[in-house]
Amino acid sequence: MFSRLPVITCFILAALLLPHTVNAQKHRKSKLSEDVDLPVDFALDYQLGLAERGKIRGSSALLENTPYNEAGTSVFTKLVQNPSVASLGLPYRWNFTILDDDSMNAHSLPDGEVSVGSGLAKLIGTNPGLWSAVLSHETAHTARRHAVRKYLYSVYVAQQIQYYQSRVLAGDNNANWSLVGLRIAAPIAAAKLSRNLEHDADIQGMMLMAREGYHPDYVFALHHILRATTGEQSKFAAFFSSHPRWETRDQRDDRAYIDALAEYDRSWPDPDASPGGKPPLVAFVGKPSAQENKKAKTADLTLPVYCRNATNELKFVMNFYSDKRPILALDEQYRNDRGELVFRQDFECSERTEATPIVVHLPTTLVSKDERKVEVLVYVYSADGAFLEEFKPLDVHFPKP
């Protein structure tokens, strides 16, 4: 949990110090560049790969000879052999591994190895479309030398700090202010660079998987599964994070989706003949709202939702909480196997251009008179029970019966 006061103080200091930073030296300003140039040779890529491999693997063994290895290897081989990657002339020996560490992470090493945690591998199973969403993203990181770019940026920042330290020793009092400004701005700038590279890997990876016959909607399906499994960052925390929020990724990737979809449709006019098969069902939700309907004796939820590739009705599944504890069901028809209150409703999910918010009327008889103020979590499932998406938690007030 971040403390707001120190962070706000940092911003105030940065605002006050940046003018001093700019004027400290006419010939050497401390304003940080957005990026750095990459070396022509790949010696650094191999050095970084060797160093990072030890950090990532630690004492974990590799998971081998499983259906996950087979599924991942099949997809990975197609991706790295695609002309858009092969034509880059990268000297790497591409390699795919699964770490037996139960983590939900995936890593791209600068020397051509892409590694996935066994927790993530088990989560996506043998679904080739979901594997392509993971591996195309990590392949794009390596192919576009993102780790090298981040490392060189850290070297550049260190050089800037070293320069101003030398100016302080030479008697330049303004250089002190430059140092303070740099130490505040540098971590934020590095995090922003990392988030931008994540977005670049999303865009390039989506196009790569589309060319190889994996529908770009698998990217969004993966995002929704991971957000439900790992949680979402706050906007405040994301400002300092190396990775964007899942919601932000959905929004930014949606802009690249049109180009990737066009590439997929051009290359694979018959989805059934593609390596990824038919496109996945994906649902997208907006901000929900609730209103007490005293006349009808209901709590009315307005749930903005639209879908892609939906052919059957979907299902809302709603769980109810009071003081963070599940509410017990009064009526057997709304009771799960643990005795908790669960409300389900089928609905038809339209494409974005045709969708209108779905209104769900919850009868006040669902809850007791002492539990009329509740928190509701609403999930979206397919007709066969596959998780698709979830709404943000919603405070609901039931009217008196």
C-alpha cells in the first residue's frame, strides 16, 4: 500500500526542482530522454540473457514432457519461424521452457529463450489460441530487444547521475537540485518506458499470432482470465509499475485489434482451417450501477456488456456479500452447495455496435431485512460454464419488502 503523502511530496519537489535541473548546466541538461539507441551487435543480448536466466529460474526445475510442453512448443515453433521474425536475422537459438514453480508469469530472455511458469501453463491448459497470446507477446519482447533497451536506459540514467555528482564535487550548487530531480524522475521514467514496451509487445505479438492463424481475440480472452486470477492494479499503483493495468491493455490493444483482425481474415479466410481454430467468445464489460426500485420492490442493476463471437446465450452469476462475508440464501432456488446466495440470469450478448446495457431486477426477497445493503460481484460465463469476464464490485441497496 502506497503512502500518499510522501508521493505527493515527491511530485511537489520535482515540480520545484525541474527548473533548476534544466538550468544547472547549459550544455548538459538533466531532462531524461525517452529512449536509447540499440547496439548493432548482439553481445549484450547474450550477456543479459545469461544473467537473467539465473534470476528467473532460481532453484526451480524445468517442467518437461507434459501436454503443456507439447502445446506450447507447437505454437512457439510456428511463431519464431514466421517471416516477420525470421527475416530479422536474429542470431538467437530460440527455445521454449516451462518452469516448475507454480507461478503465473511468463518471461522473455534477451538471448531467445521464452519461459512460462507452470501455474500459467496449467491455467491455459492446451488451448493453442491462449498459448499464442502468451508466446507471441514474449517473442515480440525478445525479437524487438526490449530487455536490452531497458538495460541501456538504466545505464544512461546512471551516467546522468554520475555526471551531476561530478558537477557537485566541482562546486556546482545547482547540480544538487538536478540530482534530486533525477532521482525522483528516473524510476518513474523507467516504469513508463517498460509499460510502453509492454504495449509494443502486445501490438506486435497480436499481429504475429494473426499471421500464424491464431485469432487476435485470444489476447483479450487471456487478459480477462489473468485479471480474474491475479487481480487488477489500482490506477495509482500502475503509475509506478512496469506493467499496465489489464483494463488499460484492453483499451490500448483494441486500437491495434482492427489491423490484426484484417491480417487474420486475409491470411485465414476459413477459421476452421487455421491452427487456432474458431475465434474465442470474449465479453467486455463497462461500469455497472445499481438503483433501488421501491415501487417494484427490486434492486435494479444496469450492466453494460458486449461480446464478440457469441452464438448462444450467456449467463450472469452474482454473489452477495455483507461485511466481506458471503450472504446465506433464504430461498433454496438461489442457494449454492455451500448455502450461499447466488443469483443467475441468462442473457443475449450483442456485438459492440448493437449492445445496450442489460438491466437485472433483483427481488428484495432475496435478502433478509438486516442485509439490505450488500456488495454484489457479477461474473459473466458462457453457456457451458466457462469464465469470460467480471464486473467491478457493486454496492447495492434493496428496498424494504
